[in-house]
Amino acid sequence: QVQLAESGGGLVQSGGSLRLSCAFWGSSFSSYLMGWYRQTPGNERELVARITPGASTSYADFVEARFTISRDHSKNMVYLQMSSLRPEDTAVYYCYASNLMAPRDYWGQGTQVTVSS
């Protein structure tokens, strides 16, 4: 069984930075594809960034090189460093874990990011 716990959200001014953290509780962290999604009220959850077990990364177009996803296998942690934040980045951010050998995908409870103009 896998559990994910996000932290690091909060209120920041436009142009500011935040680092989100996701703690992975369970086994075989190094074999999981990890990702960050976000969701605003009334909208679908959308992919922000993901990182493979081998640390290859991919980002949504709207990121525009402002965010960096990383992982630390020694700590079972995933991070999302966000800079040049915009009001439209306001959302609940969710950590995600996926593994073809696992019975299902896993989600954290989410952390709120609010960017004021």
C-alpha cells in the first residue's frame, strides 16, 4: 500500500516562488512514475509535471520552464520547485504515483497554492 502526503503550499504574491514536497510512504518508490497535477473548482485535474524512475522529466506547456520536478530516492520524496508564479497557477496541487505492477494509481490529499496579483 502506498500513501502520499503533500506539503509546501500556501499564499504567495505573483512572481514569487514555492516548493512543494511529496512524501512517499510504501515500498519500491524508485520504480514509480511520480507526478504533480493541479485542479481548480469546476475543472478537470491537469498534469503539471512528471518524473520517471530514471529521472526523465516532462512538463505541461503552461509551465513554460518556470517549474522543476525532482525526486530524491534516498528520502522517498518528490519536489516541485515553482517560480515566477502567476495568479492562474492558483489551484490545489496533487502528488501522483503510478506503477504498472501496482494494483492502482495513488494520489495525495492535495495542497492549496494561491497566487495573489
